[in-house]
Amino acid sequence: MKQEIERKYAVDNLPKDMKIERIVDIEQNVIYKDINTMIRVRKIQEKYPNNKVNYIYTLKTKGDIEYNNNYNVAKKYEIENEIEKEQYEELAKRKISNTINKIRILIPIENNLKVEMDVYKGYLEGLLTAEIEFQNEQEANKFDKPNWLGEELGYKVLSNRRLAEMTREEWQEKVTKEFIENNQKVISQLEKDYNII
């Protein structure tokens, strides 16, 4: 079982000379959840550098999860397995909340870390976040974010698990008007300069 340690940020602007390692289109459905566990299935369509499709079954559990007071560092345990397209389609029919659609852009940064920038679509259009996954909690706690990333968003409100249960109006009430306006500006730049969206 893999331990997943992450921090989540707003995106203030795009880095100069942004290097893109990978772009994928993600369709995600939650098929089970309780207070400690979530099971989801994903269709991951790679757009760059290759053009392949994977289907992933993921179990996430809190285990002995410990959050700081702001829920900034999320520590979970995760088991992932690749499944067949037919299995994905069958399981996705059993979804218990909204389907999340997003484009994920993988951007390498210092110290062999990578920013996973997520541009959400559908009812979450206008939402833009960035996550960094770490090897351990010490690395996560001493992380000094690049200046193009904005405020720390934490996981209490804007986790995918919670977003899947919200309406458009509900998630927009959790953020500021300025946050959404800035996201639109960055998303427009991604479309104009990188033809991503």
C-alpha cells in the first residue's frame, strides 16, 4: 500500500518557460465511500506526449491519517490497479456522486518534484488547482512553493471527494470571486499560449 502525502495550492500565474512533462484528460467516478475509505475509477486519456488510454481502480483510506489544523498536508494510503475498459464502464455506472472531468498538466519543478495542475471541466469549470506529492511528511512540511503558486488551499473543502458531491453554486460559494477570475485568466493563457484546453 502506497502512502500519499500531498499539498494543494491555487495557481496565481503560469511559470515562465513552463516545461510540460505530460498532459492527461481524466474522467473520475466515486463508486464507494465511508468515513475512512473511498473507491474511485478513472479513465485517463493521455494527450501528450503519447496518445494512450488507461483505466484505473483506486482505493484510498485515511488509515492513521493526521492533518494539521488547516488540513494543508493530506496523508492517505492508496492502492491502485489497472483495469480493462469494460470493467471501468461497468463500475462507472455505479457512481454515487458527480463525475469529475479535468485536464491534468504535469510540470516538473526543483528537487525532482512535480506540480499536478488540474483544470476542471463541466460543472467545475473555472476551478484550477495545483498539487504536489511528496516522499515523506518532512519533505512536505519544509516545501517552499514556487512564486507562481498562490495560497494553500488545503483538503478540507476542495478535495475531489467533496467536489464530487457539490453543485456548481456550492463549490463557488467556498472560494472568492477573485479566485475564480484569476483562474479564468490563467486558463485563457493555457489555451492561448499552449493550446491545452
